[in-house]
Amino acid sequence: MFQRVDKLAALGTSVITISGGEPLLHPELDEIISRIRKRGMIAGMITMDISLWLSALKRLDRAGLEWLKFRLITSADDVSKKA
């Protein structure tokens, strides 16, 4: 993952959004965010687990996360099939 971040920086990327699955479960998330910031890029994240997000907020802030979007699924629909 760190090599990918470095490659994106070399290509001139300005913003990286971490999403897919549940990024808060990645064991090196803080280090990845720090690497993104150290390479001069903006780090953002999309999550669906507010309970993990609340417990990780200060840690993610220290790592340099600049924005966070979370989605609440409150009822099942034809697309998500989740509740």
C-alpha cells in the first residue's frame, strides 16, 4: 500500500480517498494516512461503521485525515438489502 501511495504521489495525485470494504479495519490505516499526508496529498475516507469511526476519531486526526464521510443505512432497500 505504501508503494502505491508513493507512486500516486509521483504521478502528481493531489487527493486520495480511502474506501471500499471497511477501511477502519485495516491494521495500518493510520500509517497509510500519515504517508499520504507526508507526500503532500489530501487524505479522505468513506466509512459505513460509525461505531469504529467514533472510537478512531482522535487517532485519525493525529494521522492527518482531512475529511471523513460516513453512510448510515437505516432501512433495507432494493439496492443495499441491508438494514
